[in-house]
Amino acid sequence: MLYAVIPAGGSGTRLWPLSRAGHPKFLHPLTGSNASLLQATVARLAPLATPERTLVVTGAAHVAAVARQLTGVPEENILVEPSPRDSCAAIALAAAVIALRDPEAVMGSFAADHLIGDPETWVRTVREAIRGAEQGMLMTVGITPTRPETGYGYLETGDPTDGSPWRPVAEFKEKPGAEVAEAYVRSGRHLWNASMFVWRVDVFLAELLRQQPALHAGVTAIAAAWGTPEQDDVLGTVWPTLPKISVDYAVMEGAATAGRVATVPGDFGWNDVGDFHTLGEVLPADAAGNVVLGTDAKPGVLLRDCADLVVVPQSGRLVAAIGVRDLIVVDTPDAVLVCPRDRAQDVKALVDELKERGEEGYV
């Protein structure tokens, strides 16, 4: 069995005003069902990891909500970050805590806020990655591109060896421009980097020590105090000193250069639910292409002669529209968002402006 680690951070600013710093997107039911993204992630992991082997790393502001949503996960498996330090510190802390329980355990890291269309195929793909991890490789699950996407990073891969499904990862690539993205897709050698990682904890921690000795020392000290009366003091002292860096930059890029990273290509309907337009593409729509999130909402939504809308009714008011198309309408108790679907990525700019204006209550 796998130890599953779920980093649950970020505020999902492109899903504002639904997603807020105090109640970010992974806590919302954006799955087409009543399950939140976080709950759907844990359910998807059930064939691979028991609740006792499932750990969530989240911020102090979200611990109570995470615990309420994941009643089956032991309380001691919810690891609290005092402040955001990016993905490497969060994942490395979980690896160090797991290593104390089981020094050669295989762990997988899977984001709390992704949608998977075909969970059974996803599980089979992860199992292939586990086999690579057992042999000492740092494994990723890469996504077979369906289009030249400029919003994702890429993995440049080599040829499979010995008939295995794994491909060596030659290089991690930044988000490309449109022409470069088209070249990546044509090459057949590039996969989307979905930040799904599988490795033995001892192999990862050794690589962390090689490349990021200060971070390694910090998480090792915190893990050594975990579950003891000194835990909070050590965490409060050491955590703020840790480098704020992603696991890709901190470990995986250097490990790929050293020939220590491989990937299993996956095609299972992956989506990172980055904005409302994307949500409208992946959730069920009516005959006119309208997507209404949370159809149990009362008094609900009334649409007449509308097409391709994404409507999120969250205030308890009736949301009504006539003769419009290709719009996003989000109605929350304290804020209403209306924008064209092709401007969905720009919602983040509104959040940035609210912060500049000091209106943190809306953020």
C-alpha cells in the first residue's frame, strides 16, 4: 500500500469570489456532485491508500474544515503549515514524518484540487509509478497532452527502456508560448506536468539532502519532534526559516539532470480546475451548454434563451438571465462576478486589485 500525501494549499484566485483565502477551492464541491475536490481526491485514493496512510498538509486556517470533511482520516495525519512555504516544504515534511513510521515507504503526492475523469485508469497509472518508485526512481505521472496548452509546465521525456511503460524525464520545461507548446505536442516527447509524484521516502529525502541541505535539516528536525510536547515549539521556530520553493525547482529538476526521474504517461481526463471557464468544460451542461453549479441551491437559477453560461448561485438569491451567452455569473453573499468566459483567467487581476486597495475582506 501507498502512503498518500495531499498538499491542500492555495486560494484559487481565478475562482473568486467562490474560492477565498479562508475557504479555498479544494473545500468546494466543484466535482458535479456533493463531494468537495478534497473529498473526491481522498475517495480516488481509496484503492491505493487506507485512511491511516493518508496525510493532508494544509494551512492553520483550514485545519478545522479539512477535519470536518475527512472524518475517516486520523487527526494526527493532518499536518499543519504555520505559513505557506510552497510545495517542497509541505511535501518534504510529510516525507520526513512518514520515514519515521516506515523508512522505505513509498509515498505519492497528489494535489487536493484536481479532477480526474477516469479514476480506474488513474489508479492503474499510479500503480505503474509505484513499481518504478520501488526500484529507486523518483517518479511522476505525466499527462498526455490533448492540445498545445500554454498554462501548464511540461516534461520532456526520452524513450522507454526494456519495454517498460516508464520514460526517463530529461528536463522539466516552464510554461511555454503558443508556438513552443504546439511544437511540444507535435514532438510526442512532451507531457503535461501535473505535479503528481511517487517515490520511496528514503530516496526522496536523500535527494533533498543533496540539493537542499538546509531544507532537509529543517524538516528532519520538525519531524523528529512530531507528536511530542515540543512539536509546536520546533515547528514555530524552524518552519519560518525554510526556503520558499516548489518541489520541482528544489529537487525534481536537478534529479532529472542526474538521470533519477522517470514518468508514466497517463490519459485519464485530468483537469486542474483553474478557472470558471474550465469548470464549464468539464461539468455536465444542459442542452444549451449552460452549466449550473450546485443545482440544489434554492431559489436557484432561471435562464431564458441563454447558451454556454457558467452560473454559480451561492447567495440564496434567484439568479435570472435572458438572451446572453458565453458568460460567467458567480453570485455569493458579499460579491457578484460577471465576465465573458474567454476572460476567465483575468479574474485573478480583480483579486490582486482588491489586495492593493486593502479590501482583504473580499479576498
